[in-house]
Amino acid sequence: MPVLLKLKPGVTPAQIDEFKKACKAMVGQVPGLREIHNNPPVAMTASRAKGYDMGLLAILEKPDDLSVYAEHPSHQVVKNLREEICEDGLAYDMEF
């Protein structure tokens, strides 16, 4: 499940770090969440990012795990942090 994020102006590195740590903490807590990764775009291709400052990739075991992931209390913490630091986002749920 890729997600692209546009940060609000003035977001600090500490806020981004808190968000990343909360994301990583979900692994092992949220049933079905195998991996989660988030980072800024690669510098040499950042011009293609169309204003998105960070990408997130959550890898779930199966599509049915998406509803568990979305409603899990750990994800709600991440969602609240995301809303504090991001002005926009684009989620694209897909199987692979």
C-alpha cells in the first residue's frame, strides 16, 4: 500500500522522526502488517515527486488485512501524527 505525503510548512525533523518511529512500531502490533517503510524521495529523481515530500509503503500479508490495519489503535496514532504534519496525501491500495 503506497502512500505519498506532502508535509505542512514548518514541520520539524523531530516531528518527522516521531512519525517514522510510530510507523515502525506498528510492525508486530498490527496483525497482518509485515513491513513498513517511509522516506523522502531519492535526491536524483526528486523532481518527479510532484511536491510530495515523503513516501510510505506498508506491506500487508493479504488484502483482507487492510481493514484490520486501518482500524487498529496503533494505526490511529500514526494517522493522527500524519494529520498534524501533512497537508495532503495520496494512498493507493493494491495487491502484489
